[in-house]
Amino acid sequence: MPEDAPKILVRHQDAEAFVGALLEATGVSRRNAGIVARALVQADLRGVESHGINRIPSYLARIQNGVLDPKAEPQLTSVTPVVAQVNGNNGFGFPAAHCAMEAAISMAQTFGIGMVTVKHSNHFGMSAWIVRQAIDAGMMSLVFTNSSPALPVWGGKSRLMGVSPIACGAPGGENSIPFILDMAPSVAARGKIHKALRRGEKIPLDWALDKHGRPIDDPEEALKGLMLPIGGPKGSALAIMMDVFSGVLSGSAFAGGVAGPYDMSKPGDVGHFIVAIKPDLFMSLDEFRQRMDVLYQRVVGSDKMEGVDRIYFPGEIEQLTEEKRLEEGIPFVQAEVDALNAEAERLGVAKIRQIVS
């Protein structure tokens, strides 16, 4: 299916209600279903379709195969006044991460900083939604996770490290947007290859290697091979860092032991590392926001390279995409809608509602 295939538009409210109904039909509590649905729809709104509601069929398949517990509830344990741990109990990663950030924010509001590790969790989608949870509470944040093996360590040729996103954020000022960084240590997130496969599209040749170590534009062959790290040894080291902070520290799987959302053989045992920080620890909040305004204006107002029309702050393109999709709807291709509706039919849930032009 070509990239310019006709798109089907869905309102974000309808997408959220649809996902919530699917999850509740599998035994997920209403509260947890809402957390998952909002996070997935946020990804679609921000243009990160690789981590949007099209992840649902793989999540439901993991429930069917008994490797993800839809009824699990995260358990929070305090370690010190500023440190806690969440046991995800092999449930969805979304409520576990939400619980962790909620606890980190609460500790930071009292003590200036809060740190929470999460163990025995699963995939939590786009990291930026957790960063936004902190920003909505007026907090800076760090959000790390590890993931299933897809990337070689530098100099190696076997999959060992995950394409584990590094995310962080800070509130903006009156004349700037929040700073939101959410990036993988690979040239592209693995979810983008799954999206290309789903849509029948090719991928750029610098994203991955096939199982023989050759550059490949076929997403199916790329998923059997290796993702390529950004910056060579630098991307490899960042992936190892995610394993140290998220897996080793938390007591979850690490060093290639994590199971991904498309693996039906065993529980994910994913680990997360979440920190919330009060931005006014060293100055007034007004001064912090003014300084963020200065940073934003200097970044976007920088002298431009030849051929560049506009410089964007990290997270700004996604914010502009969200504003557009909130108004116009979220675009999907027919194959994606068909896959979602097949799950609805199986579970006895109403099909996804489309915008009729």
C-alpha cells in the first residue's frame, strides 16, 4: 500500500472510547483502560503512529496467549521519602508507569525530587505521554525504559540491546512551549518498521540490516535483522544506559531478556526508571519560566542552514501535529481500521467510528 493511500479520519474522542471498550472487554479495569487509551491516542495525535492505537491487536494477542495479565494492578512500595518502586505484576505498562510518575510527582512536590523504578512491567507506548503527565503537574522529568533486543552492541552482530527510548521534559514559559524530548538510540524506532509493514510501505536503507547484515528497505526482513544505532558506539552506549537504569537497577529483565509487545512466548518483564523534579529548586518559578522563554526564542531564532525554512524546539512538530489532528481527526489507512475492527468483532464491541465527509 503506497504512502499516499487514502486515509480514514477518526476523532480522538471516538478512538479513545473504542480502545477503552476493547480493553474493558478483555477484563482491564475501567481506570486502567482509560489510562492505556489516552496514552495511545496521544501518540496518534502527536503523529507518532508507531506507538498509537494500532498497537492494540498485539497487546490483545499477548493477553490471549497468557503472557500479559489484563487484570493486574500496579503495587507501589515506598523505599525512602524520595524513592519508591512499582511492581507492574505483568500488567499493562501504561498504568504502572502512570502510577510511578504520580508517586514521583507527589514526592517532588514535598521534597523537590522523586524517583521511582518499575519492575515486572510491559510496553508503555510513547514515552512522551509520561513526560506530559509531569509537565501538566508543573514538573521536569526523566523517563527511561528498557525493551526487547533489537540492536547490537557496537562491534557486535547479534541482537542484545533494546531500542529503548530516552525521554525528558520541562515546563515552558509564557512565550514558549514545553521542552519534550523522546528519542530512540537507534536511527528509527522499531515501531516505525512495524508501521511500515502494516501499511505496506518501504523503509529507508539506513534504518536496519537484514539477517545477513545488508541494508534493507523491506520492513519484514528488517524485523528479522538488526536495527542500526545512531552515532555508532554512542547509540549503542545509550541503549546500554537504558538497561542499567531500567533493568539492572529495578530488578527487571536486562541484557536481552526483555520480551517485546509482539513476542507471544513469555511475560515482558520490562523495567522503567522515572524521576520528577521541581523546576523552582534553585530560583523562583517565574525566573525559571523566563529562562525557558529565552532558551526557546534563541533556539527557534537561530540562523538557519541553507534550505531550512524553520527551526523547531524539541516536541514542537508533534505539538503542531496534535493541534491539527484535534481539529481534523486522526488519519488511518484501511488495513489498520480493518485490523482494529476485527478485534472489535471478536470481542463483541462496536466498530471504530469514522468521520464521514
